Amino acid sequence: MTVQPYRLYIERREPDKNMARFYALSIEPNLFGGTSLVRSWGRIGCRGQQKIHVFDSEAKAVDLLLTLLRRKRSRGYLPLQ
């Protein structure tokens, strides 16, 4: 069961390239007692896409969240200010 709420929303905006993207991550409990990492991404203002990863433990979900966050930060995604 998820003890700590994890929600993250980051954006990458580059007007000269006509780029405005978002990336959202959240860790949520599922109906079977496990933990799910929900990833959403796409162009800002659009619905985008979504992928759900299911884990047995919260620690594994947090590890993937941190890995994905590092990857996105290296590509220029930043939290809202």
C-alpha cells in the first residue's frame, strides 16, 4: 500500500522549435494491494498518452519514478514556476 503520495508534473517549452510538452508521474495504490506508477505525457493542451506500471512494492515504483525524472530533467523538462 502506498504510504507517501507522489505526484510530479514537469514541462518542456521551446517556442523557437514550437515545442510545448508535459510529463506527469504519480504513484497510486491499485485494487490488488500493489502499487502503480502512472505516466502521462504529450503536448500541452492535449490529452496525451498514458502508461501504467504495476509493482509489488512502493520502493520499486519510487526507483522507476526517480530514474524517469532524471532522464526527463537531462532533456530539459522543468517543474512549473
